[in-house]
Amino acid sequence: MRRWRTVLLCAAVAALFVTTHGVVAEQFGAEKATIITEQTHGGVSLKVGAVLEVRLEANHTTGYSWVAAPVANPVLTRQGFARYEEHASGGNAGVGGVEVWRFKAVKAGKQGLQFEYRRPWEKGAPAAKVVTFSVTVE
């Protein structure tokens, strides 16, 4: 009985963590991802089934966030919602963080990934930043 109590307690803690942090069980897997950032230059090549992680600097305290442009006939599918990871603040307010987007390569082909850094309520305003990546899936 004591062993089951420990197992149930661990399961409850894991469920609480998943609920409060929006973490999907798939992210706990050992699935390695190819990581790209704004500093990534050139194209990215992946195999079908591979995971791509896009990490973009952001500061949600300013109201800006990254928006992915829609794609017709995609070779990559988004894996859940983008998550925001704050940088260690060291007691400073508004230091920003990183938005993390995950995609899975579902079929062979080429796709452009375009992200715009904008405030969602400013409909007519141009994006503060635009980042584009070229992805080839084999």
C-alpha cells in the first residue's frame, strides 16, 4: 500500500505540473529536436518524422508576441501552442524571454516558415520584426 501511495503522489504532482505549465506529455519524450533561432542562416533539412524547434526572442511585457503566417499545403505541422520561457530576471523587471514553437515534419517537400513580431490589437501596423526560415523535408 505504501508503494502505491508514492506512485499516486508522483502521478498527482506530474498532473499538476502539466496543468499549470501547459506542458504536453509528448514534450517529456526523448524526441530530439533540431533547434533554430533568429541567428540561423540558410535552409534547414529534416527527415520525415523529425521535430523542429523554433526559438525566438520575445518580451511579453511589451504586448508583442510572434505570430506564424498560415501556409498552404504544409510539410510541417505545429505541435501544440507556442510556449513562453522567461529569462532569469535577477530581480529586474521586463527582461523578456523566448517563445518556443515546435513543428513535426509530416511529409517530404519544401516549406517557408514566416513569423511576425507584433501586437495583436494593432491590426494595420507593420510587424516590428519578420523572420523567415526555409525548411526542406526529405
